[in-house]
Amino acid sequence: MDMNEKVKILVVDDLSEKLLVYRTVLEDLNEELYTAMSGEEALRLVLKHDFAVILLDVNMPGMDGLETASLIRKRFKTRYTPIIFVTAFLDEFRSQQGYAHGAVDYILAPIDPVILRAKVKVFVDLFRMQREVERRAAEKVLLAEEHAKRLFAEEAHRMSSFLDQASKVLSQTLELPEIMNQLAGLNVPKFAEACIVSVQPSTDVDIIHRGVWKNEGMEVSEEALCNQLLPEIMQSITTGNPITVEKPTELNWTSIAEFPIAEVLVQPLKARGRTLGTMSYLNTAASLVERNKNRTLIDELSSRAAVAIDNVLLLQHIRETDRRKDEFLAILAHELRNPLAPLRNALSILQMKEKENVAVQNAGAMIGRQLTQMTRLVDDLLDVSRITSGKINLNFETVDLHTTVMTAVEATRHHFDSRQQKLGVRFPPQQLCLKADPVRMTQIIANLLNNASKYTNPEGAITLTIRQQNQLISISVKDNGEGIPSHMQRRIFDLFTQVDESVEKSHGGLGIGLTLVKRFVEMHEGDIEVFSEGHEKGSEFIVSFPYDASLQVPHTPAPELAHDIPMPRKSVLVVDDNVDSADSMAMLLELMKIEVFTANNGIDALDQAEKLRPSMILLDIGMPGMNGYEVAKSIREKAWGQKTKIIALTGWGQEQDRVQSKTAGIDVHLVKPINIDQVRELITS
Ligand code: ADP
């Protein structure tokens, strides 16, 4: 209420002339005057208004003043409203009764205006003062509320910025030990003097611990501490509940006496219904962690941390499965490759023996093409698994792009010929050289040519154009074939992605080729782009590489393979645990008029070599029992074994395999399926 606001006064009397008198007397007070002519009317007004004082005539017909007063007192809101009784006959009894009904004062009639005014004014002022006090109190409450709200907002802000910071920190890494270190760091010194984060990646694996201490001097043996805490950590992990250890020093925590711990809280880290680990808070002094707001923060932090750790563990799981898949792919490709060697050998034998038989030659050519296709697929598979495991090394040298492109054209020409497609090749007049791995560069171009032929109808046209512009060399392979819808243009470079995945339209591919091309291009610091206006509109693939004008190579014509050089008489021992492989190779060599012996395991190989002293050994590496490396080492230890030429024939062509071969004393490391001309050359040399 405003200080200037008028206060309300009620006068109750059954006589209107008396009411008039009151009005005249009280007018000077300049307050708001209400009048009632009966107890009932007075009660009605009291319900509606808040009166500073009520003047009540004791003698009224019907409900008299005393009765009216008692009813007013009964109402909670008006139980303290001052009442002044007006009466003509004051005696002891009445007075007692009046006070018992809560009267505050009496006025004797006939009334003295001065006294009446003075008495009423006292109550009016009192009422005003009371209202003022109430107003001030309300203001204070309001202020206190605002203050509390501000504090709460500040606290909420503090909490949320801590949690924001925590989320940021936790999302910065995907490595488990790192995330655990960061988490421990977030807790110290905010909540504890030391914090140990423990995670059990899966139920069959040991728990990993990572701890952070506030002061370096305080640092105790992490192992001792973790051992001491292990029962509580395990209990929290199995129950999913926080565990508090009070007065741990009294619980025989002697091994860590340098750090007298007064309290421990082991907080579970729960995500997706599993407790992944705990955060243990250790303090030397009175409770830091138990304070309520800290507990709320710790609860919130632990649920965020658990989600982050859960994600990391999931990722680890995915990585592990991916690694196993890659391993499987590598082994699969390797195993698929093994039978290709005897097949290729057997084919060569057939073709040599049946030189004049046209049907055999045609069938042989067909088998040869299928073998080449299968070898290419298997090689691609091997390449992919090497690339994904980061095991591929490029052998960079300066290459003449013209030579590389023509090698790729030669390797793929039969596709164009068999589909009566026209292949145009356009070169700029000048020589263009690149720092590149010639094998991989040929593979890039051959792959694009291969696809262009595959995805273009017979009699279609393909153009290969080499350009040099400023600092770039670009190779474009353009066809007028089936084209690529725009939504697939980015995806076709992903592993195992094909535009049409139906088996009948797969053209015998696996969706690997372009992934390899892109990776090889990137390993040459180049770029690949695809352009196609859509279905049936043809496609163009452009690869570009940085151009360095200073690179040059002398032009050397490719050496002719020496098919007709007569073979000197030599003896060769073929060692392979795959009997077909060994036998077919032996047959091939015999056709070249070479004396050949075979062995199908390491021990037998050593025996035969000892007996026969062959001039050359074709040695398989992966054999059960004694492997090829061990055979080679044993042979090199013998005096007679120094001069023997040892050639490894193996499915493994990685750099480390070659190094291992060299260490074992092997002269040449050939990767299966081998080209028979290579062997012939080695024998003649
Ligand atoms: P693959 O040819 O073994 O399926 P690739 O990785 O070489 O795998 O190619 C992926 C997909 O890209 C192919 O399945 C094909 O749908 C599409 N593609 C590649 N080259 C062409 C092209 N020249 N024309 C149309 N589509 C192509």
C-alpha cells in the first residue's frame, strides 16, 4: 500500500443520525469511511474490504455488537483488526466480555469528538505503519529472491560452462588412454586432490587405470593405489552404484601412507546399461566431493564421460573388426592367387605342345584371358588390403608418360578389340615426364581404360587424351558409354561401390578398381575427377598430376623378350608344397629342355639339393614345417650351396618379404603367378 493511499474505517450503528455524527467527526482524518447499520451488513463489508479499524455499537437490534465482533474475530484475515466498542453503559462485566471478544478499546456514548478522532487516528496510523513494514518486508523478500535467482543462474552457468568444457575436451580424442587422462585432469583439483579413471573395455579384459595428482610431491605409486582401490572399483562396476569409503586410513590403507587419504568416492561410469568403469576421487581433507552441487556436477560429468568412453570403445571394436576383415581379405587374396600359378603353367605347356592345333590354341587363349582377368581381380584385392593397412610402398622414378600410357594401352587393347571399340590416343608433341611408380601409373591408366571399355557398348568410342597445361599434366579417358548418374559420381570412388549392383550387370568387377585408382593417384600427389551428363551420356575421367618441366628420361625402346635363345643344359630343383604347382612348373621347364627335379617340403628339398647340387632352385616360401627361408639359409650354410641360384616363388610381394628373402640368401624374389619368360630369362642369364 502507498503511504498516501487512504485507509478504510468502518462504523457500525443501527441509528442513521449517529452514523452522521461519526461521519462529521471522522471527516477531518481524511480517510475512507464505510458505514453499516447492522451486524450482518458489517460482516459483508468486512469480507470485501481490509479495514484499519472498526467502530462498533454494542447495542443493536438483532445481531448485537459483541456477537458481530466475535464473528469478525473468527475470520482468519480479520482476527487482529482493531475494534472499538461504543456503548452507553460501561460496567465491569461488559468490559470483560468486550475484551474477551477481542475489543481493543471502548468509547463511552455520548461520544467526545476529540477522543474519538484521536483513538481512531492511532489505529489508522498503526495500520499504515504495519502496511509499510509489510511492504518493506515484501521488497526484501523480492530482493532476496532475485539475489538467489542470480546466484542460481551463475551457478548454472558455471556448471554448464564446466560441462561444455568437459564435452569439448572429451571429444578431442578417440584414443582410450588419452581420454582417460583428460578426464582425470578435468576432476583435479576441482573435485579432488587425486583422481583415478578406471575402464574395463570388456568383461574379459583387465581394467586400465589412469591417474592424475594435484601436487607432484603427493604422487604415490599408481599401482599401489589402484590395487588398494580395486575392491571398491569392482564393486561399483558390478553394482553400478557409487561407493564411498570414509576414513580409508583406518581401513589399513597403509601402503599409501605418504598420501593420507581422508575420503574416497568411486563414481560409476554408466552408458547403455553397462558400467564401463569408474572415476575414483581421493581427498586428504574434509569432503570436497560430497558437497551437493559438486555431486550433481560429478553425476553429469560421469554420464558424459561414459558416453564418450562408450563411443571410443565402439570405435575400437569397429577398428578391430575392420582389421580382421582386412586380414581375412589379404589371406583370401593370397590363397586365391596360389592356384593361378599352376593353371598358368599348365596352359603354357598345352600351348607349347599343341602349337599347330587351332582349337587348343583358341581355347588356350580364352583360358589365358580369363586367367588374366582373375589375376587382375585377385591383385586388386591384395592391393586394397595393402592400401587399407598402409602397407603399400611406391617406387618412384622418372617415367616417360608416353611409355607408361602405351604399356597400359597394350595391356588393355584386347578389350577394345574384342568389343570392336575404337580407341583413340592423343599425345602432345613434347616428351612428358613424371616422378611416378611406373607399375602403379600403368595400373591407373589401364584401370580407367578397362572401365571405359566395360561400360561402353560394342563399337563404341573411347579417347585417351594427354594434356599439359601450366603446372599440370592431365590424362583424360572419355567414352560414349552408359554414363554415371550425378548422385553416384562421388560415390563410385568408395570401396565396393557400383552404380548397378545387380550381379548380371556387374561386368565381373568388385567395385574396387576406382578406389585403387584414386588412392594411387593421391599417392602421386594427383587428383581425379569424373564428368558425366548422366545415363547413356558417356563418362570422362580426368586424372591430373603436378608437372615438372625439368624431368627427362632418355628414350629406350622396350627390350624384346628372348623367346628363341637356346637354353643351356642346367638342372633345376622346383620346391613347392602345392604338388600341382611344382609339377606344372617342372613340365614347363622340361619343355624348355631343362633337367628338373621336384620336392614338396623343406626337408625333402634339402636332401635333393644335397644329392643333385642343382644350378638353380625355384623355391616356394610358405610351406608347412620348414619354410622356404629356412631351406635357403641351410643351403647357404653348405660349401656347395654358395653358387646355387635360389629364386623365391611366393605369393607375398611386400617390401618386408623381399628383405626377408635377401637375409635368407635368396637371389631373386618373384611374386606368383610368375611369367614363364621371367624364369626362362633367369635360367639363361
Ligand atoms: P568395377 O568396375 O569393378 O565394378 P570400379 O571401382 O572400377 O569397379 O568402378 C565402380 C563403378 O563405377 C562401376 O561398377 C561402374 O558402375 C562405375 N563406372 C566406372 N567407370 C565407368 C565408366 N567409364 N562408365 C560408366 N560407369 C563407370
